Amino acid sequence: MAIKFMHQDTEFHIGDTVKVNYKIKEKDKERLQAFDGIILAITGLGANKNFLVAKNASDGIRVERIFPINSPWIESIKKLRSPKRLLHRAKLYFLREPRARSI
């Protein structure tokens, strides 16, 4: 269970908010698409590592996407912020369905 990975001399941990610029190929054109969200999980070993990023889209819809770390389609990964406190879990799946407290 990995809780961190390195990409272009930057260390990323679970719980970090990141912006991933991913190359999209449409017919003969290429463009960059930004996907920003929270890293929920890091899976795999060595060159086969993947990380799962989740973001909130409009109307309460949540979008999750898995990125391979060594993919040639990833242009850049930028850390926007880190969690306020140290996390002791390998996967943050409890963030998938946040529930409000009822009093």
C-alpha cells in the first residue's frame, strides 16, 4: 500500500489536492485538459503505479479518474494544497460519500 509517489522531483501524498494536465488526442489535434481533485488512492508497484483522483462536478456529481504515473500523456502534475493534518490511511474511500450530521 503506497501512500506517496514522486513525479518530476515532486512528492505527492494521499489527500493532496492536485491539478493534472492530461493530453487528449482528437483526430489530428492534441490539447491539454486539466483535471483537479483530491488523491484518494495510490495502487501498484514500481513502474505500474496508478493514482485515483476524485473531483466534484456540477449538481453534486462526483467524477473519479485513474492516472498511470509513468504515462506519456501526463503533461504535468501540480500540487495545489496538502491536507491540514497527517493522514494515517492508505486509501481515502470514505470521502466518496460524505454525509451530513443530523441533530
